[in-house]
Amino acid sequence: MTNILGISAFSHDAAVSVVQGNEFVFGAHAERYSRIKNDKNLNPAILDEALAHGQPEVIAYYENPFLKRTRQVYSGQWDKAFDRITVEERIRAMTGFKDVPIAYVTHHESHAAAGAYTSGYDDACVIVIDAIGEWDCLTIWKFNQGRLKKLYSQKYPNSLGLFYTAITQRVGLKPNEDEYILMGMAAYGKPIYADQMEEDFFYPRKLAKSKINLHHGCLDYIPGADIYDLAASAQVVLERKLHEVFQHSKRVYPSDNLVYMGGVALNCTANSMLSDYYRSTWIMPNPGDAGNSLGACLALDNRRINWRGPYSGTEIQGPYPTEEIVERIQKDKIVGVASGKAEFGPRAFGNRSLFADPRGNDIKDRVNAIKKRQEFRPFAPVILEELADEYFDMQGMKSSPYMQYTFRCKHPQDFPAIVHADNTSRVQTVNQNNHPELYETLKLMHEKTGCPMLLNTSLNIKGQPIVNTRRDAIAFEDMYGVKVLS
């Protein structure tokens, strides 16, 4: 098969990927085209762009609909379990393909394949942790000689992802969307409920086994509790259970390398523990369900691809505005950039970014005001890779290109805009290979100002998708009064 169309859709955050041979030629999120946040459906615009790469020989779908229906029956989701419109009918209606075969890959296998076949490893332990697949919520895999073999699984309703999502809803945030906000809130609270929470929701000495099915939430849990204390407690409980998982994984398959996937892998605060267990870790920068559109393609025939980075979406052509970025930062302190191919995943790495000077005492508040976010929300720094260790305690890591870990800032008083309440930062490092244009921008910033980093956040407003096209960029500039270079 030389042309595969991968689809993740009909649950949340729909996405499409195209794989040709050993190349990942397109990957994008449906919400960027429909402008509907977390859009679960595909739309003609994203499909047109995907199909510009040619008609697929096969469509790979990211989960098994029959298995999913059996779990929906078990969990009492009757409207979904007995939906008269099948997944195949939905796919064919949206794509217009009547005869192209559709192959179904299980949910966790899609996650595992998306990580393993982009990792570059010859041998690794693969761990997938999310809210729920069809039935699996936690799986451990052996990846060796180009093959994946599932060695351990924990099934619904035993789910660390559902636990964290339930607390997200409990504190007034949107489940399956705002879990990263809960993670940010944790630094402002005290984990005074952690012991009670762990005892209430999990069996002792049983690996992440749930006492309570949290699929439908826990809105009345500890009435009157401070939401920041609940957030801090949930983060501590999650990290305790993850320690148990990683200890178990070393016994199940004791590799030095880890591939870590699923929505829980987006918890960069917890990810900082991974170096305690593994010498090397790979988290594909779109580890959630949207990334399964790529994983489904790769799982079909155990296909390794040449991973060239997450820049795989809509392209805004033209030279990267290096000099203009630095000029605007010096003048206005804040500037947007929409240039090159859009990033595949929930985070912006320089092509759909809002940049700011990380040194100003008022910058964090100004950027949060532009993005209409809660004032406590932290921002990430993007920094020259070779200088990262001078400014952050990188814990022996040489690079962190995808904002997947938090590190203690060595000079928090100098960079208040990118330091969280606990003096940590979600660091993005850049070198000449992973983004040469952004690397040159940071070098110029360092040369002209003495600062080797920028605040980097996604070019969007809270609750809205990231800017995708030049037209979106112009609309953003007009509406919010921030210059967007493209």
C-alpha cells in the first residue's frame, strides 16, 4: 500500500492523516477547518486538502466500532450503542468513496503504532494510558524488530484518564478538553485531599484498579472543597498511580527505551518522572486521539515512517519572518506568526504561535488577556537548545522539542512570563534540524537583546481552534489587535 488515509473521528477532536510509502505527507485537525473547537466530525475542507495527495488505496480507522459498541452497551450509553448509522456509512458519506476498503485498527493499537513507528527505536516498551478506547484504558506493549505485541492490559472502568477527566469536570472545567488547565491549577493548591482521593477511587496494591466507575463524573465529590486543592490532589494521585505503572512496566518488558502515548501522556508535569525509569523516552507530539489518525495508518502493516516533525498541515507559503519577529518583540513585546505548515497536535511549535518577550513583569497578564484565559495559566518558553541547560534544570536531557516536560527555571526572577507558580517551565528547545527558521530567530533575539528565548503559546483564543490559514491570521489580527506575521 502506497497511499493510506487515516481517520480519527466521531468522538472528539477529529483528525486526518495521509501516509505515502514511508512518508507522513499530511496530518491535520478538523477543528482548524470548521473553526468548531474539538470538532468530532470531518468536513469537506480538511478532506479536500488530504485528498489532494491522491485517492487512497485504503482508509484506516482508528478503532474497532463493534468492540466499542459492546462497551457502550455495558456502560449504558444506549443512544450510541444502538445508533442505526454505522461508522462505515459515516465514513463513506463524508469521503464520497464507495469502493475504497476500510480497515479497522483497535484504539490502543493505533496509539501504540503512532508512537512506536515514529520513534526511531529498534526496541522499546510502549505504554498507552488514556480515558478509554473500546475497552482498554491502560496497555503495555513490547516493540521489537518492527513488531508490536500487547503484553498487559487494564480495561474499563479502571482508568487513570477517566479519573483525571472526572476531576476536571468536578472543578468546573470541560471534560475531554480542559485537562491541561487542571494540571496548571495544581500548582496553586495544596494536595490536602490526595490520600482521601486515592482511597476513595482506587484499590490499594492493585495497579490503577478503580473502586468507582468515573465515566459519568463525580460532580458532588467533597462539596465545598477549594478547586485548586482538588486539582493539586488529583495531580498527586495521578503521579502516584503512574509511578506504579512504570514500576510494573519495567517488570513486564525491561527495555531502556520508552514510547509513551495516549491522552495522559500530555500531562507534562507527570512526564518529568519518566527519566527515573527510562534512559530514553519518545512521546509523539500528538499522543491523543487525533494522533491515532496517523497510528491507524502505521498499524496496518507495521510501517515505519521517516519522522520529519509535526509540521504537516495547511501551508502558508512565504519566508519565515525572522527579522520582523525580533523587531516586533523589541518594539511591542508581543507578535503572532502564521508561517509554513501548521503543526499536527494540540501545541504550536513556531508556525502558528503567539510570541512574547519572557522578561516583562506584565507580559503574562497581557498575553492571557489577549487569549482570554484564566490569569493563573502558565506559558512555555522556546529556547536555543545549546543554551537550555544554562537557564533550566534539564535533568540530564539534551533536548525537549515538543513541550512534553517541565523543568525548574534557574533564574525565575528574570523571566516571570514563562515561570509557573512552582518555578517550573514547560520547555521547548530548538536546534538547526527541528526548526531551522525558528532557530535563526532565537539566535537573532539573543544577539540583539541578550535573551535566548521567547514566550511561545498557540495562536488562538481560549475555546477557539488555532489559526490555520492566512485568512484566519488576518481575522485574528483585526479582532484582537495583535500583529500577525505571515
